[in-house]
Amino acid sequence: MKPRTKAPKGEQLDDELGGELATYEKAGLFQHSVGKKTAYRYRGVLLRYQRALDGQAPTLESSRQFLAHLREQGFSSSSLRLYRAVL
């Protein structure tokens, strides 16, 4: 079975980003340069990453570990490229 690569729309809209990821969202760094659907997709990626961090601050190493975990879970190369671009 293929892994689910996209967060449900309810999560993309309702769940809250925290810490540095919330700052990233509030600054609108990605929302100004991409369309609304893409911004929601990026937000879903950040929410999934935030859950994987489990309260820890995001780092380059945690991003690498997260991407490696997704690769092990069978995410497609196009999904991995998206996740890498967002992170």
C-alpha cells in the first residue's frame, strides 16, 4: 500500500504550527510566492514535520532524518522533492 503523502485538508487548515515553524508561517515566506493550493500543501508538509519533531526545534539533521524516514516509508521521488523543498 502506498503511503499517504498529503495531509488531510482539515489538518492543513485547522492544526496549529508551533515554534519556529509558526514564525515561518506567520511571516508568509511561502504564501506570497506560490498559489493557495500549494501553500496548503506546504503547510501540510510542515505539520507532518512538526509531529515528527515531537517538540524539538527543527535542525538540518532532523530534516535529513525526517526525509530518510519518508524514503524508508516508500514515498515517491516527486513527494520527497516536495518535502525537501519545503524543509
